[in-house]
Amino acid sequence: MKQLYRLLLLLWCCVSALHAETKVDAIHLLTKDDGMAGETVSRVIIDKYGRAVVATNDGISIYNGKRFTTFKMRRDANMPNYVYDVCIDNLQNIYVATAQGVFEKKVNKASFQLILKEFDRMETLAAHEGKLYLGNTNGFYVYDGKKVKQVAVKSFAKEILANSVRSIKVGEDGNLWFLTRYALNRYVPSSGKVSSFYLAADMPKRAAMSQFGLLGDKAYIGTKNNGLFVYYFNLKKIRKIPYVSNVITSIQVTSKGDVCVGTDGSGAFLLDGKTGQLKEKFDMNGDKEHRTPCDAVYYYMKDGHGNDWLGFYRFGLAHSYYNQHIFEPYRFGDFTTEKLNVRSFYINKDVKVIGTNKGLYYINETKNIVKHFPAEMLGGAHIITKIYYHLGLFYIATYDGGLKIFDPASLTIRPILNAPEVLSNTTIISLASRNNGDLWIGTAEGLFVLDKAGRIVKKNGGFGGTVTGLFFDKGGNGWVCSEKMAYYSAQKESYDNTVFPKGFFNIQKNVEAIPGKNGRIYFFKQNKIFFTTQDMKLFGQLQLPAELSDKCCYAFLDDRNRSFWLATDNGLFCLDYQMQNFVHLGAGEGLKCQFVNVDGIQVDQDGVVWVATTNGLMRLNSKALDQWLHRKKFNLSLFDIRIGSDLLDFTDENKVNSTKRILLPWNILSAKLALKVILLNYSHNKDRLYQYCLGDGDKWVTFADGDEVSLSHLFLGMHRLKLRLAGVASSESNIEILVYPSWLAIMEFVILIVALILLLFWRRYHKDTKVLLEERNEIEGALMEVEQEQQETEQAGLQIPKYTRVKIDEEEFAEIVSRMKAYIEKNRCYTDPNFKMGDLADALGLSSSKLSQVFSLYVKENYYEFINKYRLAEFKRLIETGEYKRFTLTALSEKCGFKKSSFFSTFRRVEGMTPMEYLKKRNVKL
């Protein structure tokens, strides 16, 4: 088992060593193979969105850091069209001067169109305040969108090409400046006048001026054959810049006042604009940050963010990678750790001890000491695993040379006196001090202890193998990490593994121990991070975000302020204590080599985070980090936008990026939306992470650079898609997604509405027909009852003559009617359809003949007419109070005491309409 762990440790270190050989490119080269229109680049400008517009020897290419969009503009399909110059107006329309004329691409158009057919060749142009200014071998022109006007320029020679316009620029004064063969000229748009500065007299004979740049009271003038000059307007003097070659191809002034000069044959130069002194040079012999594939640089500029752009003859385009400078390599005086593979370090204010692949460095800033100890002075050790300060001495742990002592007082390195031979050549992994002054040493051969007297004893305590982690609290209690975890009790001065509570992670093998905030101790290996308080009453495992749960952890740190730091193969991650939010820090943020070495993160007494990388010891610039997190500097750009199966063309993609809105058709379900995202800062994209959130919530979904964001099943209406660089609030961009019904959906909806209306009409017709049929059937079915009632009425009528001679007692009859009404209303006997006149007579204590006399002689109507009026009133009451809703028409009439026949006949006779007509009149539906 011991040999197995030795092998694992060796593999771990070898992998880290391989990382050290991995280099991060400093310049990104792009060619036709990457999708660029041509192989020669003559001009590069940055549009307002941050994209690079590239003029080539056969068209225009627009680059977003990930992909080229190419436009060809040819009069002759078989003849490549060389683009000499390109400009963009304030509406983002693009104009190009080519060997076949002037072309324009409107912002809302898909291609370039020839706008000036009368010119076969145009070499330079500039857009300003709605007008286009052009130049060629014949002179200087102004185009207002309708017609072209040539501007007269003073001639300083009789040569044909004396007034040939080589370059046009818009000055800070709002005037147009242009260069002819012998003079620098200024055109004032308001007056239309031209003033010239004759320069040829103070320059070499036959010097052909071709390029210029304006900077304050100076103008840098480039020639085709005699190099670079600077002209001072106030002094009216000109002088030559001596170290720039003869053939000047481009001059651009940066926003910081530097001057970029491209040459044909000597590379590119960055000059201090004030002094003219050389600051940087790019050529084939430069270092990795300044090395070019060829020295024919047709165009060079440095954009507003500090990225260098170089256009080559036949070698395409190159740009430097943006550096956020959140991390900066440690330097002191002439010493720098940049390009050193830093494996371990010690930081204490002005004292730094740094272990590298080239030996040990000791820096004392107070005493101005920088001392280097090569590997030979470390016993041939090339990998320093840890540097530990103990009782005034530095203990240097190595992978292949045992343990050494560095004395800062004498600046000497020596082995440990009387140490066992194993400590002179074994791998030293961990070191920790106890409160009694003992130094505990974890090695690949077990555990050793160096006491204050200089004696060394072995303290394996029943466990063997590699000791990967050591930690002691203030009381001298310790955690020893090996094939299993052991607890060293200060009280017992021995190991006591019975103290581990149930469920503790002491069964974890070969973890490393790191101190944390509020007395916590962290133990980590690979992608698992455990924690415990020193009394072990609170312990557990940190739940890493899902995006990091599968990452191998090489180094871990609790900065004891607000963050955890995690080093992986994919760079460095900074996480909040809740493990909810994180940011990724890589080459674009200053870690130019994205591999952090094992145990390579520390925080100093001032809270500054330091990181040991394969390209130097890096120091966190907290101010730059804060600005990066909270101040927007770059745009997020969408590309490869796909709606359904349709890929948006450049014009529609451009519209999405300018309006921040996407229209998504809907037909039962929304069309699928897929898109990709790029941060337009031209830094290293490798391992970069983005996040998106749909709606106003805070549930962010993380995705890797180059991955597609896919959205589907969106409902009609407006949705908000939030995009950002992972964890970086300042980079957030909001996109409105409007889901609207498609024409097909509208047609389907209209058809559905028409079908529903027809269905409703059919159901209404069917219902009305059914009711009429029911009424007819009910009436026909009740004919027998009608005939029966008529017979009863006739029989009662036959009795009327018998009563014609009967003397009416008005008082008696009135009293009977009063009692009859009271009885009927109290007992609601009219609701019984079988309640007959005989039943009423019995209830009133009268004979049927007596009651019949009352109806015939006093009430003047028969019994059925009288009782049905009560039933009709009850029907109306049920309608008015809404109690009808639970019944059909027939059921409702029966509830009132009607029989089918008497209900319809009585209703029609009294109301003059059928029941259905009565209900329709009152908008009542049964």
C-alpha cells in the first residue's frame, strides 16, 4: 500500500510538471482557414459593439472573437477586389474604398452595394457628420449621399501624382485632414476651404509621404521609402525617428497618446507619442508576446482596451489577448517571477521565499536583498513542495531532495543535523508546528518529529504510508492525514482516535489540511472538501456548485474574509461562503498560465491572495477585481442565433445585438430558440463560463464557452433573458424575447373561433328545436287532461242554472272566499297538482256544492282558473329569485303544481305568450 501511494504522489507531481510546460499563447493568429475573406489585411477598425471590421485583399470580414462573417464585393466575379480602407459612420453603416470603387453596407442590409460607379479605384475614405470624404490618385472628394464634389487642393509640384491623396483622418478639431505626396492638408467642412502644410522641403528628396497620425501639436508622417518623421506645428519643424524602417504602411494614434506604426519589412512599432521613444516592437524575432509570423505588417493599431491588432501581407490577422490585470506577477526591482514555474512560497510582509523549477529565491524588500539558490544547493532538488517558517528558520521541503534548512540571517542552506538518511532524499509533503516548539514532518516514508533540541523521532503511531496533511490547534492537539486520519491528543501526548464522533470523515484517505475562518479546519482531496470545528462538534462536507463538483481540486483556500478559492485544471475559482455564486479567473484575468500548482494559494497578513502558477507568483489586485465585478466594460454579443431550424443572417443577428430583442413565433408552442454568447474583450476563451436566467428570478444556469443556450415551450408574451459572464454582475445583458402568434397560428385561431361560433349556433338551434318539440309533445300528451278538465267545467256549468234562483248571501260568500285564500296561501296547497275542489271544500268544512256556488256566483270563475293563478304567480317568483337554475321548464312547472296541459294553456291565456317566449324576454336560460 505504501508503494501505491508513492506512485500516486509521483503521478500527481508529474502531471503538475506537465502543466508547467503548457504555454498560453500571447498572440492569436487568424487566416483564411478561420473564415477570413482574404489573406492580406490592410485595415482594422472596431465598431461600437466591439467587433473587429477587417479589410482584406478580397473583401471585408467582421470578427467577434469567435467567428468571421465575410462579405465579398466584386464587379467581376472572377476578379478579387482589394479593400484599401474602411470606415463606419455614426449610424453604423460601413463604407469601403476598393480597387473596384466605393461600396456601402447599410446597417439593415445584408450585403455591400456599389454607390459610386464613376470611380474605378478609391484608396482612402472617412465618414463624418453625414458625409463621406474620399481620396485617390486624382485628388480629394466629398460625397453627400447624392453627388460627388472634387475639392481643389494647392499643387506644390507639376507631377501627375502631386495631389494624390494617400490617407484621410478626422481631426479632434472636427476638420478633415488628408495627406498628399508633399503636404499635410486640412479641410474645413463649414467653409469648404483647404489649408496646406508643405513638408517636403525639410524631408529627403523624393520622399513619398503615405501615412500620418495627429497627436496634439504634432503630426507623425510616414513615407513609402524614407521612414518615419514627426512634424511640430508650433515650431514648424520636422525631425526623423531613427529606429523605424523605411517603408511605413500605417500610423495610428491610441487613446493613451501612443503611436502605432506598421512597416513593410521590419514589423510594427509602438512609440511614446510625447517623446517618440520606442516602447514595444513586434517582429519575427520578438519574444512570445511580440513574435509575428512575418515582418510585412500592413496595419497596426492598439485599441481602447489595450489589445494589439496586426494585419500582415499574406499571413492574415493577429491580435494580442486582453488582460484584465486582476492578477499580476510579483516583481521587486529587476527581479520578476514571470515565466518562472512557482511550486511553493512563503509570504510575510517584506519577506518572500519562493520555490521554483529553477531553485529557491529569497527576497527581503526592506534590506533590498534578492538571493537565488539553484537546485544544486538544494541537493539537486527541482521540485520544492513546501516552504515553512519555524523558530527563525525556513524549512524547505522538496519532492526529490528531502528536507533542507534555509537560514535568512546567514543566507545559507544546509541539511538537518543528525537527521536520518531518509530525510535527505525522500519526498517531504507536509510540515506543521506544535505549541511546544516541535516541528512535525510528513513524508512519503511516514511521520517524523523534530524537537527543539534538534532530535528527530518517528511518530507513525500505528499507521504508515504517506502523510499528506498536518494541522495543530493552539492547544497542541493535532490531525494527521494519511491512509486514514489520526487525532493526536495534547493531554495524553499520544494518538486517540476514539474522539472522532460518529459520521466523521476520518476514514478519508490522503487529504490535505487547511486552516479557515473562525477556527475551522478544512480537509480536501480531488473534488471533496470537508470541514470541522476544532472541538469536532460541527463537521461535514462542503457542497460545491454542480458546475465544479466534477473538477479536480489542486489547491483550496479560505481567505478568512468572504471567499473560498479553488484551483482546478480549468483555472481558479472564487466562491462565496454559501457556495451559491462563483467567478472563474483565468488567463484573461491575469493568470496567463491557467494551471495553479499544488497547494499554491495563500493569503497574507493584509488579506491579499497569492497564487503559485506555472508562469509566476501572482498577486491579486483587489481593486481591479472589484472593478471587474461591478463596472461594465465590455459587451456580450450573441451569435449563431437559430429560430427553429433557421439560422439568422448577419443583418438580423446585428439587429438582435443592437435592439436587444428577439421575435419568436408561436404556434401552439413557441419555436425553439438557440444562441451562443461571447464577451467581446478578445481574451482567452478557454474554460470561460457564462450563465443565463430566464425571467426575473435568480436561478442562473451555467454553460461553457461555445455551448448553445436552448429555450423552448415559451408562452405568448414578453420574456426576459439575462446573460452574463459567470458570477460577474457588471457583464449582465438583458434580451427581450417577444413570443407572438405566427400567421399559421392566427389562421388556426380564426378557424377555431368560427368553428366554435358555428357549434354554438348549432347547439342553440338544437336546444330551441328540442324545447319546441318537448312543448308540442307535452301539449299533445295532455289533451286527455284538457278534455277531462273541460268535462268537469261543463259539469260545474250545468249546475249554474240550479243556482240562478238561489239568493246570494254576500257576507257569507265573502267570508268563505277570505278563509279559502288564507288556507291556500298558508298551506301552499296549489303546489299539489292533484289538489281538487273537493279537497278544498273538505278543508274549509263546506260541501262541494256550496263551494261551487261561491266560485260560480261570487268569484265568477271556476276552481281551476282560480287555483292556477296561484301556480302561475309561484312560477314567476321562482324565475325572479333565481331558484329556477336547478330545474328544467317542465320540472319547474310541476314544482308550482301545474300539470303539463294546464301550465301551457294557462300561461298562454294569462300572459299572452308561451313560457319560452316569456323566458327569452327576460334573458333567462333553462
